[in-house]
Amino acid sequence: VSVCITDPTYWLERLGLWHMMTDKTTTLYLPNAKRPVLPPNLSEGLCSLQAGKPRAALVLWLWIGHDGAVIESGFLGGSVRIKHNYVYEEEAMKSCTTYAALREATDLAQKAAPLLDEILDSHDVVAYWMMKYNVRAAEELGRAKLGIYRAAPAPRVPDAGAAAARSQLPDDTQRLLRYWGAGAGSYTNWENRAPHGGIADGTKLYVQATSPIRRICDLVNTMGLIQACHLRTLPQWWSASSIAFAEKWSGDIAEIQRAGKAARKLQAECELLDHCMRVKSSVPEGDPPPEYDGYPVEKQDRPAYSTFRFRYTVHIPALRN
């Protein structure tokens, strides 16, 4: 199995574009616009793994045994050419023999080294190998004493009754609950690293390195991974600008944490507001507004500013798009 992740550092360094990087720490996705971390010519062009076009990338290769165990693995740097870009659950993908082989390998790998609760569809297949890439990246970065890590407490395991109740929920809500907690936690440097309790058995170090075109954290970890694995050995490869960039963000992890949380909140609020406005304009005058089914996924004690006893996080599948 080969997991290919785009390498923006190649073009940022080659074209001398580090000075164009702003203080954005994550790409902001709004209903009618996108505010990228990288210049659009990179994020949507040279750094996008588009079918049929050669692209600079890092590749995690893994030899998987018949029992699903990883026999050997490692990172490579170079150029890749993606044959085809599929959409999740696309019929053409499901009938593809290559995907069938990948699905079989994923089921075996999940059985030998679980990272998710279960593998149900192509969303889970992709999620499994992205997490495998991040776990292996954390191992390499940890040995080199580099990187920005993601630490989190272990999520609460549902009892038999709760597990049975979950099985009656919509598929989207079940998937959300399976990953709930895997994205929680906080960023730390190597000195303060700690395992991510929501990944695998809760004892593994974890970094985010699979989205370097949309998150600063992943971009910094990509630079560290290249150094840790000696993928570019020429001492003159990294410019003073690139070194200053990595040092700046490695030393300002608190801002990465704050800005990322603020961006997620803003995106969710804008998407909800946009949906409500579209629904309002589409409902004929005099007709009742639509109603939606919602499913609580988290319960917390009320915030100090609230008059309610509890605060709930509710998933509404119908608002997904």
C-alpha cells in the first residue's frame, strides 16, 4: 500500500514563495468562498494531486502480510502521477479491482492493528490510511525530536446499552461518533509530547501531516518528516526563509491551537446560517418551516454564562450538505 501526500515545500522552496505565507494557520471554508493557507496557484494547482499530472509528494509505502501485519514500511520523497481521482462511494470506484484489493488490505490491516472501530465504506478506508500515515510520521519525528504533536485523553467507551442504541442511529451519526474524540485534544511540541488517547489503543504518539496544503501544522510536520527521514540531504536545500518559517510556527503552537478552533467554529456557524437563509428563501409564504431530526452526541455541564443546566452538542444529518 502506498499513501501519497502532496509536498508543498518543494515548490515553496523552489520558487522562493515562503515570503507569501501569511499568518493563516488553517484554510477557511465558507459557503461561497475559500481562504487558503497557500497561494491558490499552489493549493489548487501545482500541489493538488490531480489525475494524470506529475506532482511532488511524500509517500508512505507499506508491505502488508497475509495476516495484515506490516512487514516493512518507510517514507520516500519524489514525484507521483495519480491515475484517477475517485469520489467517496462512487460506483466506478466500487467496481475497480484496485480498490477491491485496497479494501481487502485495509480490512486485514485493521484486524492486525486497529485504528478505527470498524471499516464500513470508502470513508473509513481513507481514514484508516491517513491515520496510519500520521502514526508512522509521529514515530519518525519522535526519533528526530521534531514535530508538532496532537495529544488527547482517551474517549469514553460506550457500554453495551449505548452501543446498541448507536446501532439504530443514521449512518452519518454513527460515523461521527466513531471519530468523536479522535480530533480532540491539544497541540504540543516534542518536549511535551503525550499519546493520543483516541487513536488505536491510546498509547501511540500522533501528528497531523496529511493536509499540508490546508494546515500550517501539517506543513511544519512535512518539513520535519523530510529532515527526519533524510529525504533531502543537500545542506543548501532549505533556505533561511524556510527555516525561519518552521521555527516561527514550532514556537507558536498556542496560536495554531487557538486559530484552528476559531476557524472550525466560524465555518460551522456560517454553514448553518447559509443553510437557514437558503431554506427561508425556498419555503413558500404561509408554509411551515422544515423540521429536522437531531441526535445528541455530547453532554456537558452548562457554561457559566448559560441559564440552562446542561449544554448538548447535537448532530443533524439533514444539514450535512
